[in-house]
Amino acid sequence: MFGLGMQELVIILIIVLVLFGATRLPEIGRGIGQAIRNFKKATSEPDEIDVTPKKKVTKEEEKGGEEKDKGE
């Protein structure tokens, strides 16, 4: 795992304990867990479907728009 042995992991854990304290570690772990969970959820969900109604164009409007373009 990234070339880290057990000794390196223990040293990193001790440094984290000194920096943040034992009381904040559960909060940090919970926050990281929620972030990972939200990231996985966001990447696995399909894209949202656009359900806004489209404007219907009648044949008369199409012809009227073409005539205006030709006249200019």
C-alpha cells in the first residue's frame, strides 16, 4: 500500500493524535467518511433528466421566421 509499512503508519497516527487530539479524531473520521460516501453517491447516480416542457413551434411560425430572414 503505497510502500508504507506498519511502522510508518504508526508514526503517522501518533503525529495526527498530537496535532488534533483524541477528542477530535472521531469528528475528523466521520467527516472523511461522509465525504467519501457523498463522492461515491455522486459518481454512481445517473445524470438528472431535464423535464422542462419544450415550446411547440407551429408551421406558420416556421414560415414566418423564414420569410423575415429572406426579406432582410
